[in-house]
Amino acid sequence: MSDDLISKPPTGLLEIGKFYLVPCLRASEKPPIYALKGEWVPVLLPEHEDAEIIGIPDRHFHLDFRFLSNRQNERASIAYAVERQSKTGYGFDSGITYKRKKMMRESPAPNLYFVASWFKTLQARYKDSCLVNMRCPHRGIDLSGCRPISGVITCPAHGLKWDAETGESRQL
């Protein structure tokens, strides 16, 4: 299989250790701290902004921690969102390209979102929501590839939690 093959994002339940075609951005001349120049970094679709709740008005993607290399994952522990070209000059010099990547882990560190100042506001906003077609109602992230843990599906973009059977909110 060619590394440059263009395809749709993976769907269905994903398995650690298997390879999938995933959306990626290529690190630019001045790459972010977790990537090397020219390295392909897996991201979640869609690109979006989160001005109203999270306070990030710039369009951005979220890292797809499931497909980061171990080195990238260690260095990206608090950099969960990436802009294509940030104000600091670090960023990416490509559009989305699908690359063959190995699934390394289920999701980011469980406590990644709980430290964010916006997390409780986000939870409150979606406490009465339900999943529709396995998409997170916040930004439409596809959750069909996320394995339930103790009956709960966690959105890899913002950390919202959903009952795997009913689709109802399971916020703290």
C-alpha cells in the first residue's frame, strides 16, 4: 500500500497495532515542538474554531493522539490543538493528506482535558446532548472508531464523554 494513497478517514472500531489511512498535516520549516520538519502529524477532522466556549477563535485541528508516534506523544502532552500556521510561526505547510499510520493507543492521557479551564463549561453546554450517527455534537468528530472503556466513549478532540449504548451524555 502506498503511503501517499488518498482515502476517506478510517471508520468502524479501530485496533491498536493496525495500520490505517489517517488525515495528516506536514510539519513546516519551523515545526511544532512535537514534530520534526517534514514529519506527517495525524489530526482529527474537521478543522474548526472554538471561540464561544474554549476561547480559541483561530481555525485549528486537534492532534489524533491515537496515531502519534511514541516520541510525538511524549512531546505533545499539552499541545492538543494545532493551527495550520500559528501566530508563533510554528505550523504546517500542507493541506490534509491521508497517510498510512499505525494506531499506537486508544486515546490521549485520561486527564488531558480535565486541567483545561474551559472543560467544565464545555461539559455543562453538552450535558443534555446525545450522540447522533456516532458524531460528537460539539464539533462533529467521528466517534465510530473509538473503543468504549467501561461503557463510555470519550471524544478524542475535547474529552466529552458519551454512554456507549444510549449515546447520552456521561459528563462528570
